[in-house]
Amino acid sequence: MQRLILMRHAKAEASAPGGDVDRALSERGRRDAAAMGRALAERGLKPDMALVSGARRTRDTWDAVSEFFGDVDLRVADALYNASADTLRRAVEAAEDEAGCLLLIAHNPGVHQLAVDYLIESAASPSVLDKLSGGFPTAAAAVFRVDVAGRPSYEGWLTPEALQA
């Protein structure tokens, strides 16, 4: 793997009859996810594999962003639903030999913590750490370049709000 994109699902409805796992994206969420897919593709960040939580809002996010990527090996995993940073890391590591560019779409707080962990491990600058200190907004993506030893280092941070600015 040469590149890793950690993405939080887009904004979801407040509730669903089937419970939290069945919450669909809100209208804003659908717009934000599509904008992020376009922005990633325009920057040459097109995954060849995607790991996506089995929750409806993450699958809906994938549906919106994937329009801009072409052919991608999609793997939906219920184990990624509200998973810890450690669980997400293990999923990334299990797929690292199968993807050049891997996209993980999951949930907070796990996805945020994993991004921060990677930043700390790569000795990211204080200014980079500050970018994520305020949280990991819905539909945001942290992009990492991965070296030959499998160590991620910060490459970029995209949010729907920044795209609108």
C-alpha cells in the first residue's frame, strides 16, 4: 500500500426505526459525500480497495463517493461498525498488501483516534496535529502516504467545509 485514506461517514439522520446501525445519510450528508468523492478523485486519490463499515450511513457514504473512482474492490465489514482504533488498524494492516490506495470509511471515535495515532507515530508537526485536534467532522478525510516499511505519514486533510470555502 502506498496511500491510505481514513474517512468518517457523512452526516446521517438523527434516528432510524431499526436503530443506530440503520441511520441513512441526511440530504447534507449525501451532498458532502459526493463533494468529497469528487475532491479526492480530482487530487488523484482514487482507491483500488475500500473497507467500509456495515452501517447504512457508511455504505451510503461509499455509494456517493464511489461514483468518482471507477472500479474498486469493495469490502463491507460489520466488524468496522463503531470499531476502536485498534480494530480499524488491524483491518488496514490485513489489507495493506492487496491495495495500492486503500480507503477506510468508518465511525468516530475510532477513525479519529487512528488518524491521530498515525500522526503521532510519524512525528507529525504540531501544526498538523492541530488540524485534527478539533475532531474529525463527518465526511472528512485524512490522507497518508505509506512508505515501504508500512509507516503512514501525513499527506493531507480534506473536509466538506474547506471545499466550500
